[in-house]
Amino acid sequence: MSPRLASGIWVSAYLTRLRLADIPAYVTAKGDSEAGAVVVKVALLDGSARAYERRSDLMTGARAWILLTEGPEAEVDALVSRTKARDPDLWVIELEDRQGRTLLEEDGLAD
């Protein structure tokens, strides 16, 4: 298992990748720079949205991005707000992309 990148560094690199792909992105909650969890919300610009979070497999230690929720944007926002209320160290990154692109499956971002 490789060492984990500090959250603040990962977020900075992710925002750069999104900018290079012309995907608008905003940090709406700045979490702990060392170990804060990250939620990525993508607004599809049609009233719907998706939110993703990275989870670890307790048996293998492998980490993967999973779909936390999807549906009407107001409902996704409400879930993200509840998650943030429970975890003050949480980073929330919001994207806007009609195609729902997040780049989370790309090398260096997927794990």
C-alpha cells in the first residue's frame, strides 16, 4: 500500500486537472489539509447532480471512488450538507459538467 497524499495537495492537483479539461470546479468547503476526506459533487446543469466519495476496503486497504448519491440537485446538496455537518474536516469540491465528467477514474486520481 502506497502512502496517501495529503488532502490539500490532492485537491490542488485535482483542480489543476479539471481546469486543463475545461471543467469548472469550486472548493465549497475546505477541510483538513493533511487528512480531510473529499466529496466531489458534479452538477449536470439540468437540475440533477451526483456526489462521489472515496472509501477504503477494510480488508485490502484499496481505495476507490464510489457514487454517494444522485438525483435532484437540491437533494444531493442536502446530503452533502449533512455529511459536512458531521465531518468538519471534509473537503467539498463542486463541478459543473453536462456530461457528468469528474476525471476521478484517471490515473493518479482513481486511488
